[in-house]
Amino acid sequence: MVYIQKITPAMKETIRMFMCENWGSSLMVSRGKGHQLEELPGFVALLDDRIIGIITYEVTGNICEIVSLDSFEERKGIGTKLVDCVLQFAEEERCGRVWLITTNDNMNALRFYQKRNFVMTNLYVNAVEEARKIKKEIPRIGYDNIPILHEIQLEYRLIN
């Protein structure tokens, strides 16, 4: 059975290695800001003590950013459960909105978040070129051979 829990300090190194294996590094860039994922709060989905999903976030003032979401057993509700954990946390913290950045090639993310009532709010044209100055590992070609060029912001409004 899948178990979801908060990320603990003891998990930092495991998360760092996990992100390096899956993303080339544990550094994530959004809107020109670098985030060390293992340093952020979040939740993990575990199956038999094996990580099958991770979400990290950062709260600034009354706004929560989902910095990363990874689910390795898709279409089983793991990503939804992880996002719901962050939405619940953000609501408890009296955040007014939860936002995130994805790239123009990531149709799966765009579909996933919009089905969960996130709305596209901004298109940052050619923003990934700036992100590559911070994280050189960002590939030039993404899903379905689509050039990775732009950042797309989605957000979920919370009612407090």
C-alpha cells in the first residue's frame, strides 16, 4: 500500500541522490531562482520503503510554490495525493494561492494540473535560456522532441 509522509531531515541525502539520478542534479530552477530540492519541505510517497513519488514546495509570505513533483507510477493517483497534501498544507498556512512552473514541452504536466483546477496564468517566453545559465543540465529538446524554450506558470487559488 502507498504511504505518504512528510520529508524528514534523515531523507535529505536519499532525495538528493534520487533527484540527481532522475534530473541530472538536485537543483531546480523556476523564474530565475535556483532551489536545492533536498533542502525544501515536501512529501514522499512510499511503497515498501521505496520512493515512488516526491513533491517539494516553498512558502514565501502567503504564497506557496510547488517546486517539483515526481511520480514514477503514473495514473495511480500518487501525483494527485502529493499535490493534495501541499494544497492542504498551504490552506492550513493561510496561503492565498499555490503556483508552479513547467516548461512548454511538458504536456503531461499541463494536462495533469489543469485537470486539478490549476489555471495557466503566465507564459514566460524564452525563460529557459535564463534558467540554463543557472542549471546547465537543462536539455534543449524535451518530451516528444519539442524544444524546451518557455516557462508556463499555473496557479491554484485557495479560499481562506
